[in-house]
Amino acid sequence: MNKLTFINHACFLLEDENALFLCDPWFEGKAFNNGWSLIDESYDNEQIIKFLKHKNKKLFIWYSHEHSDHFATNFIKCATTNNLKFEVIYKDSLDQRVSNYFKKQNIKVHLVSKEKPIYNVSKNIIISAHAFSYSKKHTDDSFALIKFNNLSILNLNDCEVNTEEDLNFIKSRVKKDTNQIDIIFSQFGYAGFCEPNNKISDRKATADNVISRINRLINFFNPSIFIPFASFMYFSNSKNFFMNDVQNNPTTLVKKLENTEYFKKISLLLPMKDFNTDDDLYIKIINDKENAIKYWSDKYNHKINSFNQNPINDQIKVNMNELLNSFNNFKKKIFKNYYLYLYFFKCLLFCRNNMPKIYEYLIPKFLINIFKKDQSIIVKIDDLDKLYEFNYFESKEVYNKKPDISLDANDLKYCFDFEYGYNTLEVNCKAKIFNQKKMFNFFRFFYYLKDGFTQSKLISNKIALK
């Protein structure tokens, strides 16, 4: 008995006689600081946990990356509360944050790495997981080739495979384990800020690029079946609902693909429907195609229509004192980990303001260029109707200045409170970012470097990637 069951969003289950293998469970609640919601909430955490416990088999969960639509902590908390036993498979990382998170809860973690990418879940389920990072690309994402009985399943989740180099990199990692990909699971919609300015034309171009990515993957790997997933969500806050306007939803996805020669290979999957992989799997999936398309299209349209009738802004209100307190804690974190860099930066600031001639003629140009990257940011705090300037040393209210970003206090506080806060903001699109480069420079300590990282570790990692 070998079964494949799609559950929701980026999560599917593989089952053989001895074990269960689950990917990226997210079944309820919002993601990205109240920015995303699932378009189908038919099965909540407790229902899925009951379903898994009933099978009475050893459970392994692979997490591809830390984004909250893949790494849903509410599921983990519910699972431990309901005594669901499981072990975790995750990529080895410099910060060890994910593995430490589970180890504190006495949950066993199996780390996979470039040197040891393979883990045997059972006799019939073998995963080979790889970081989606190489000399020309660095991301926090990962992909996995899962050997399931006689099938080779490539789970690309959110990996943005945009170039020939990306394709060849993935191929180089999986070719040792298979010559043929049978099934590809891959994202079908955009997932955040669309370069360069997030205008409707940028969003449309990004949505079309995702369709081109699907074409690229099918042409390169020639799978028997391509399953779009990991985009069964919508932007669900009044601050970001506009992002749904040209998104690849289940209906528009089909319209864009139905006249392509490879559409016959593409199918959505109904949630919680088992497919026995031992016989006629592809025929059964394709026979279910129309029902699956209708199911997901109806779910999406219902959510969008409901929001239009009753817009939701469930932002937690934050006052100025709370925001400034978070900013002060933000400064302490940075100085704790990067005090030498920042004290040097402070000296440059003093020279520029008090000894401009020394600053101009004696400070080497490359140091001044480093300094220029770390100028203050001007923030329009929408719900408090305030304009503030922030740098690594101070904050102050300003007037008649052009903002670099406009957002609510809650979202700015989230950036100060969490090292992944700025990345969350890029994904949930609840802010208007007028100067993305300047914003990124300001938050880059937390964007790239998790708590406890050092500059030397990052440099060592970049050298290793090359």
C-alpha cells in the first residue's frame, strides 16, 4: 500500500506500510503577520492531527523553509498538545534556529546537508533535500527529491527557478538519485512584492513569469505530471487585498495554461483524496482534474467575494511608546552582535558632522561608501499619522520629508521585533515601499543574519557556496 494524499497549500502526505511523510503543514490561521489566509479551511489542525494519529504509523515532517505558510507554528503547538509524535527533517543551517526550536521540545531532528542530503524515512520513502543556494543565487529555500516506491517526486515548493543555471543546479543535485522526474510540485502564484515597484504592471509581469517558469520546468524535466500547489492563499488584509488583482488564482491559472501543449500534464489535486500509487496513478489524477479545478476556483472566488463584501483589517493596534520601545530593543540587538562595526559607524557619523574636512579628505572612499549605505530611513506611520526618522542610534519625529516607506505601526514594530520582519513585510505587501534599496540596507542585519550570526560566519558560508 503506497498512497499520495494532497492536504492543503504546500502540504501533501506520502504513506507506505510503515511510515508517513508530510511536507510543510499549514492548515489554519493567518500567515505573515496577518497578511495571508488559506482559500480552503475545511480541515483544521485538530482534524488533521486526528487523521494522522489514527494511522498509527511513524511520522516524519520535512520543512522546506521558515516562511510561515510552510512553517506554521500553530500546527506544531497543536500537535504537541495532542501528543502527536513526529520527527523532523530539515536542512543544516548556520544559525541552527529551527533544529534548536524542535530540540527544546524534545522533538528529534534529522539534519540534511550538501555532504549528506539523503534521509531514509522508510524502505519505500527516501528524501534527498537540498538548499536552493549556489554561487549565483542565495535563498533560504530548499527543494527535495522524494523516492516513493517506484516514483521520483520533485518538490520545488517556493523555489523561483528562473534561469538555465537554476535548472542545471537542481538537475546536478538530483541526477545521482534519478534519471527521470515523474511528478513535480511547484508554486503557481507570486508571493510578495513584485519588482521593481509593485505596480499593477509589475504584478502582471511577475504572474506571467511564474507561468513561464511552469513551462520551463516541464520542458526541462519532462515530468509525467505537474501539480501546481503552494499558492492556495490570498492576500487577506485591507492593506494588501489589492495584491489579488492579477494573481494566478486557480481560475486564471487554467485560462493561461489550457491552450498549451503540456496542459494535459497539469492537474490540481482535491484535498484529502487518497491516490494509490501502485497502479494507474496518472490516469486517476487527470480524471480528477476538472473536479479539482472547480473545487479550488469556487473556494477562491468565495473568499474574494466575501472579503469584498466585508473588508477585514485585523491589525493589532500599537501606540508610539510601544513602537519606540521595540526600536530601542532593535538597537540593543544590533549592538550586541555588531558593536565593532557600529561604533566605527558612529565615529564616521561624528567626523562627518563635526569635522567635515577631516571626513572628506582623510577618510578612505570605500569607508564612506559603506557609511552611505547605512543612512537613516524616513517612515510614514499611517495609523498614527506620524513621520519618523530612524537610524541605528536614534529616532526622531520629522516634518516635510519624503518617506522611504509607509505602513502601520504594527508592521513596523514587527520589523523591529523579529529578524525576519522585513522579509515578512516584503511578502505580505502591507506597506508602500518607495525606496526598497534603502529599506533593505537598514534591515539587512536581520534580513540576512539571524540572531547570533557573525560577519565571519556569513563570509565563510559565501566562500563555501562558491
